[in-house]
Amino acid sequence: MKQNDHQDPPQDKDRQRQLRLLPGVDRLVEQLTGAAGLETVPVSVLTDAARSTVAGLRQAILSAKKGLAETELAIDAVVMRAAQAARTAMAPNLKPVINATGVVIHTNLGRSPLSREAIDHLVAVASGYSNLEFDLSKGERGIRYAAIEDLLCRLTGAPAAMAVNNNAGAVLLAVETFARDREVIVSRGELVEIGGSFRIPDVIRKSGAILKEVGTTNRTHLKDYENAVSEKTGLLLKVHTSNYGMVGFTAEVDLAGLVELGRHRNIPVMHDLGSGTLIDFKEFGFPHEPTVPEIVATGADVVTFSGDKLLGGPQAGMIVGKNEAVAAIRANPITRALRIDKLTLAALEMTLRAYRDKPAAIRNIPTLRMLTEPLAVVEQKAAALADELKNLDGTRLAVEQVPLVSKAGGGSLPFLEIPSSGVAVSVEGISANRLENLLRAGNPPLIGRIEQDRFIMDLRTVAQSEISVIKEIFAALAAAANGSDGHTKDC
Ligand SMILES: *Cc1c(COP(=O)(O)O)cnc(C)c1O
């Protein structure tokens, strides 16, 4: 360092001087301790905030062409910066956001919001002890699935049922149970990637089973399965292609065909439904999607589906099917590693209970309500939001109600285009990208999309109660922009 000093060009002298202006971490912590609004912040958090603030400024000084503006280094400014870092550190990382994307089952945004009943029951169960694995009538150890087994059986028509942590786990577990060190026969047209890292061929391999692909990408026939069956076959697996489809010269073997073959050759048949619905969406004009009861009635030994896709409940993997098959899965030690948590179980039970009255389920389970909300209702919400935003004082907001198309998401009903309505916003002097950034960083974060240089909000996934929240978000944005009037730069 010493030897460099005398060789430094003039701007490096400035930098050295600026670095010396930075307060020490201890001094900064002292200033933050007990400061207004930070009274309850633990010292460890203040220290981290002070340290990261000083480190950040040091970095900024070193990387800026001509050092930093002196105002940024004034002690008050540094304290303010550190206080902001401390406040940010106090807010939870996982937090509610407003989903204005129009994608109802949005995996990145937590898939299905829970019904009121599910939330209340979850809170009640979480707040104390429960009979999770305690049979209250006998006073002895009970079964974890007791709360949902009977419900799942009634709702799906299957004689046995259980649930695990998620559907990926359900598939892994079931394949491992029936086909470890044996072959699983799957059509080449169904070797799908669901998203993230869930790929059917990988899951089969990881379960210790041997993948036996049959057919071609676009066409698979019953004889392909028949020819592949041998004494090494452990399972016939049908996979819902979820997020993709094929058109043109295609052929697949329906579940009934596989069930017939399985019965004939004494091989279990499994259908991974992915989304899985207990509601027939026909009356809402959606493309036909076989319901779980229909699939079960076809005679599959095991059917798996997600708790938080079309079912509209918590993350979970349902496993329903024949007594013998479900008993074998329960006896698998891996079940213990994938077991469903009590909070999930509480929410799942109430979600399933709602389905005993289907019209009520559609009203009360948010995912079902949003998917089926009549266009006129969504249009009313969009009009209400557009009015609120137009009435904001002194803003340079251009607001327009626009027709949109919502999607089910989560690999469910991929071809469904639900007519929807929303609001397009642009702000004079701020690009749509910058606006999207600001809204995403807001409190609560507002997630929409950009189209033709406007920020678009689809009201199908926005609750009535969130409209006033969105208005407040834009009001705060406008206030901040007006505060720096004339300085608002487009980045
Ligand atoms: C979504 C999906 C899965 C994985 O379910 P998770 O609930 O996300 O674990 C498995 N199989 C299919 C066909 C799916 O669509």
C-alpha cells in the first residue's frame, strides 16, 4: 500500500480521502442504536447493517470514476442508508405479493392461495398440540392420514388414500415402491419435463427403476406396451403431459387400455395426473379434463396428483388407489422421509372438506373462484381499479382498461385461454421496465407484466380487497416521483 501511495494519480488521492471519511462500524452502530424507528432492532442486525453499508460505500468509492458525491458521505446520509438497511433486514424475506399476472396457479408466486377455512384451521392446529398421530377414541397411537383418508376416498371413489409432501415426492415414492430394480414402461410422448427440475426420466432413474421407453414421440400404440412387457416389468406408468400437447399425426394409449393390459399381465398401473381436479370444468366451457374420480373409476392401481394445483390447497402429493397398492406405498420407508407436515394436513383437510359441496368449493377455494370468475365480474374490478388510478391527484399516469387473456398456469389446462380484463398503466417520464421494477420492489410487491411499453395488471388474479392496496402503491409512487419533480430520470 505504502509503495503505491506516491504513485497514485490525483483521482486516487480523492478516493483515499473519501475512504477516510467513512465512519467506523462501531461509530455507526452507536448512531443507529435507539434511533427513531429502530428501537426494537437487535444489535446484531444493526451491526450487520452498519458493516454492509460501510462496505457498500467503500466499494462505490473504489469503483466510481471520480469518487462519490460528498453528500453521500455526510454522516447523516450514511446513518440514513444504514437505517434503511436495518429496516430491510427486519422485514421477512418471504412475504405476500399481489399477483396481477393473470396466471392463476403461478408456481413462482406460491401456486394456490388457501381458503379462509383452511387458513383458520391451519392457525388453530399450528397454535398448539393436535391429534396428528393420536387416536382420540382409543387413546393410542393413530395414523397421520386419518384426517384426510376417508375424505379423499369419498371424493375420488378410491378405496384407499394418503398424502405426502408434494406430487413429485408421490411419483418418486410410488415408482420406487413398485419398480425399484425393475422396469417402468412409459410412452416416449409422456417423458415430460414439468418445470424447474422435475423430469419424468430423471425421477424414474432416481427411484432406482429402469426406464423402458415405448412408442415414438408422437405415436404410441398398445402393441408397443405389449411388446415391452416382460418378467422384469414392475409398473405401467401413464403421465399427464400437463404443460404441453401435440397436434397432428398423434396416437396415445388411453388409461383403460393400460389397465386392461396390466390386469392381463398382473402388472400395477399408475397414472400421474399432475394437476388433478375434483371439479368437471365442462360447465365453465373449459376443454375437457378427466376428473380424478373418472381416472380412478377407469381402474388404475395408483393415481397421483398435486395439492396446490387445480385442487387449490396446500403443497402436497395425493396418492389414491387400490388398497393393496396404497398399503405397499405406506409400508415403504421412504414414506417417512416424504411425510406430510401437520400444517399442510390441516389446510388440506379443510380444502377437501369444501369439495363435499361443489358450488361452495368453487366460491370458497380461491384458485377455483379465480379460474371461474365470470368476465363481467373481472371487468368490474378492472373498471374500479382504473377509476381509482385515474383519480389519483397530480400524477402523470395514463390509465386504460384493456381486454386480456388469463391462464390457469401450474401445468394445468395449458390450452385454456380465459377471457379477462385488466388495467394498462404508463407513467410520463418513466419507462415500463423501470415502472415494473419499482412496483416489484414495493410494499407489498406488485407483480404484473409489460406489453407495448405499458405495465399491465390482469384483475382475474387480483382480489377485490387488493384494489385499494394497488391504489395506495401507485399513490406512494406518484408522491415519490412528485417529490423529485423534474429530476425523474428514465433509466
Ligand atoms: C406438477 C406435476 C408434478 C409435480 O407436482 P408438484 O406438486 O409440483 O410436486 C408431477 N407430475 C406432473 C404430471 C405434474 O404436472
